[in-house]
Amino acid sequence: MRVERHAHRLREPPKTHGGRGYTLKDPRFKKPDGSIAQFDVNLANPPYSLKWKPSTNDPRALGGVAPQSSADWAFVQHMIASMGANKGRAGVVLPHGVPSSAVARKQPTGG
């Protein structure tokens, strides 16, 4: 909750970059070559359980493409891709069920 409170306190202080739009479909901050821009600190409070249309060739899809039914992991993958190589850090606010639902999807079914 500290990250969420901090993110809400940051409106547009100096030396921050903010933007609105559809981050997964059209990231706002890119390098001149079209790749994702990287930052030392990233804070995000993405919409929960957003349904989305995944792309199978997205370079941000580390470890596989997030499921269409929930973009929560796609936002985490975006934040990882946006972290600077040397000092990059990220804080992402997600509902408590996201990690456990990902584990449940990977567990084999049957008895």
C-alpha cells in the first residue's frame, strides 16, 4: 500500500514523466529506434483484471504472453521492460490474487 499512496501523491513533480493512454497497445515512451524507453524508477497502478488482446510477438512478453482474460501480468512485463539496465527499479500495485491465480493456471489438473 505504500507504493500506491506514493504513486497517488505524485501528480506531476519535477523530473517525472507521466502519460495517459493504452500502455500495452501503444506505449507512450519509446526510444528513437521504437523500443521501450527505460527509466531508473517506475511506479504503476494499472487497471485490475483488464481484458486485452495480446500480441504473440511483443518483446515485453518475458516468460510468455499474459492471458487474454487478464492483462495484470502484461503490465508487470511492461514495467520490467521499462526498467533501466543499471539502476532500474519498479513498484507495481496489483490485487493480492494475481500471483496465486498465475500459480493456479500453471498447476496440472486431474486427479
